[in-house]
Amino acid sequence: MLLASGCLPPTAGTARVRSRRAIKQTYTVPRVSIEVGPEAMSFRSPHFLLQFEDEIVTVRDFETLDGRESRGRGALLYFESQYEFLTQVLGVEPLGPIRVVVAPRVRVGSEGRASEHDAYAQTHFQRLNGGVAVSTTLYFGIQAFSSPGVRAHEMFHAFAGPYGLPPWLDEGLAVLVEAELIGGAGWAKTNKDLTPIGQDPEGYNLIQTWRQAGSSLPFRDIATYSYAYSIVSALREQNGDQFFPDFFRLLRQEIARRGLHSYTDEEIVALMSAAAGRDLLPFFRDVLRFRLDAERVRAYLEELRGQAHQEVAPRIPMSGLRP
């Protein structure tokens, strides 16, 4: 089974590589061993396999063995640095191996158009011995591969693809990584606003329908990406730097208990309330105008309370969870 995830905002561009985070940590270039394959067409580091397609030799700066080796090594050092950021700052860990494939152009969309500016992640699920093996392939066109912002954005999707996050959360966090890892996504940081991006006839936030059948929101639109970023940025500002690491830790525990599946907004709100140690339903329902079934949020919180991770769940007040 394949699951494609992660699309770039239409104006995501190249940003200068630097370490810039709200939490006060700075990472240097990691010291890792990189294994170089024949003709410098493949590279392996502790957490990634990078492969160049044969046609890469037609691209400027990739024609020579030295050129390919220099760019391959540099890319893996960048990805290893991002691995440290994602696991230690956001707490998201890949659920399987990640392979990165770079070509002059990648084929995207239903018509399979070739583009050098696009990138996307594809998650593979294979049932083995009663369980599910997960692996992810991240495809880059050459121009996308040359952009630190694109690499940061799409690598988050490679990590988070198997988690089953709703698009507003998946893309919001990808933009957050792009903004804080390299100081990019200025277009999102200057447009932070929690006012619903659009409302249905009943007054509920359209962001919940993003990329679902029948949604009136464009599949790729800068305003939608910015709004998704505004939500996740506000959640971290209001609940602290440990909020997302606690959320992903709980999510991994639930995946171990229940298996891989797509999480509903009610389940996400319950897990986030557990991570925050407080009721987040009023934020989602009253501020963001999310359509939520409070009884389902309550039921899932009760379920969480009965699990092994009781060190977080019992702190959640239930009085605010009203229909």
C-alpha cells in the first residue's frame, strides 16, 4: 500500500541554511560516517539512504564524480542535522527507514507532469508476520533538492507520513520546521492569524475539510499553509516547547496499541489535551471554530486514562468537555 503525503506551498523558496529555533538550542553539523557508493550515485548515513537517478549526470554540478560526492555528502549532513531537530525538538521519530531519491525532474499530479521544482514523500506499508513494516521514499526534483526550505519541509512529511495526521496538522508542522530549522517561511510568520480561513454554512472552520473530497479550499494555496502554521505555532506558544514531543510520544504509544490509522480531529484534540495536561477543546471549538463531537473527545480521553501512559492523562480536567 502506498500513501503519498506532503506538498509544497506554491511560493516556498530557497532560504539561507541556519539553525534558528524558539527553544534555546543550537546544533552543529553532526559528525557522522557517510558511505559513498560506486560513481558517487548513492550515499548512506546512520538514518538515510540517498540515491541519484542516472539522469543526474546531465545536471550542472552533478556531471563529475567529485561534484556528486560533494553534494551527496552535504545533503546527508543536512538531513542528519534535521533528524536531530525533528527527534529532539518536535519529538517526531520515523517509524521506518527513509530513502531519498533525487532526479532532474519528478513526475507529480494525476497527469504525471515532470517538474524540477517539486518534491513529495511516499509511505509504503507491508504486512509482515502479523504486523506492518513501514518505509518512506522522498522524491526531489533537482531545483527542489537545491532548496533548504523544501528539504526541511518535505523531510518532516517523510517522518510524519505514517502517523496519520490530518492535513491541517501535517502541513502546519511542516511549515513550522521550515520556519524554525532554517529561519525560512517568512510568508507564514508574517501572516499569523487564528481567524478561520473560511466557514461552512453552519459556521465551522473549513480547514478541517482541507484535501478531503468536496472541500472548497484549494489543494495548494499559500493562505491555507499559513493558517495551518498559525494553528500549530499557537499551540506550542500556549503549551510550551515540550508540548509536541509529549504529543508524538503519546501518538506512538497509541500506534503501538491500536496500529496505524488516520486520526480524527476528535482523537487529535484528546491526545493534545493529554500532552498539554489541560482541556484544549475550548481552543479548538471556540477560537478555531472546529466542528467537534465533545462526547467522542471525552470518551477517548477516558480511554487514554486507562492505558499505561497514566503519567500524563490523569492531569486532564474533564469539566470543560461539554457537548
